[in-house]
Amino acid sequence: MKKIISFFFISILVIGLLAACGTSEEASSNGSKDKDSDKKVLTMGTSADYAPFEYIDTAKGDEIIGIDVDIAKAVTEKLGYEFKIQDMDFGGLIQALQSGQVDFVLSAMSATEDRKKSVDFSEIYYTSKHMIVSKKDSGITKVEDLKGKKIGAQLGSIQEEKAKELAEEVEMTVENRNRIPELIQEIKAGRFDAAIIEDTVAQGYLENNDDIEGFTVEDADGGYAIALPKDSELTEEFNKALKEMIENGELDKILKKWFEGE
């Protein structure tokens, strides 16, 4: 009798475990869910060191804010998704997208031809320029002045590619750092003669640091777009929502909010 009872309880336990496994697999195949709603939660990858596109205003808290965050909120809301943010170094964003660690990337990422080989991109939502930033009175006022200098760029960024391109025209050394504040610190410490940074991002540092200056160079190749996995079903959805925002002026309002304080 004891053996029969034991076998009975073991059978119930096994059936329970199998049912739990089935539920777990089903939830995984449908994506993560918000515990307080039925909406699917998408993970946005970003590098939160790029004001005003994505950054943390430590004077106000530890929340990641900026243009790209507002765009993500608008797009996911239109499509009926929730979203959360995963902060990481810019150079690791595409790999995180390819590995499924994040569902999309919104991080002032330029839709270059090289990147298009690895990921899909949405419509362009912003076109940027480059700025060469250096110490005040450094004498660096044009590209030719970079000859013989050590120039910094953010790893994996379009500015890194631009720095390499400039190095073919003017003899100079290029070194990378993971984050923009690191580039600024290296300039101030004298370890870099200058750094190449996206112009609107650089402008924020110029306004808050009177010991550095900069000048703008030609337009960046490509423009900023949302990056998604190759052949993802989300690409068409995101593109449709972003196009709607461009056409109805919603995107322009977000840009003006952060650039002009409107």
C-alpha cells in the first residue's frame, strides 16, 4: 500500500513539473510579458552617455531620458508594446541585438552600409554632423591642424569611422574609448589632443565646460535610425509607426523639446 501511495504522489509531481515546463516554454515563445498587463515587453538597447539622445541627469535621478527614449515610448505605445531599457557600451549594441539580448536599438546609431549587413534599420529620424573638440586655445581650428595629433573617438560609432577616414587624409593617431565622458576627460587630462563627437552631443559639453572648444566638419554618412534584428517582424511595425510620427509632426515636436526646450 505504501508503494502504491508513493507511486501516486510521484506521478502527480511529474505531471505538475511537465505542466510547469510547458507553461515556461509557451511564455518564452511569446516573449516576456508585463506582470501588470497583457502587453509584450520589448527590451531597448542603448548607451546612455549621449545627451540629448540618451543620458542620465544625475541631478534629477537615475532614469535614462532623452530623444531616443521619447521616440521609443511613442513607437511602442502606438504598437501596443511596453518597453524597458538596457544600458551598455555602444560598441556592444549590435552584438546584443544579434544575440537576442535586446529587441531593438535606439542609441543615435547611424544606418551605415556596413551596419546594414548585420541588422535592419527603420526610416532615418535624424541626420547629424561631426565636431572636433579640443582644449581651448589648442590651435586646432581645422582638420589640417590634426596632423601629428592623437584623436579620440567612441568605440563602434560613426565618429570612429570618420576619424579613420580623416587619418587617411591627415597623419594622426586614433584611439577609442567606450563612453563620451571618457573622451572629454582624456582631452582635459592632455592624453588626447582632440576628439571627434556628434555635434549636438558635443555642444552640450561645450556649454558646460568653458575649457574646451570645437568646430564642425562635414555631415555624417547616413542618419540615425532604429536598429532591429535582420528579417525581424518588428521592422515593418516600427517603420510604419515612425513614418507616421514623421508625417504628423510628432517626431519634430520631440526633437524641438530636447534641442530648443519647447
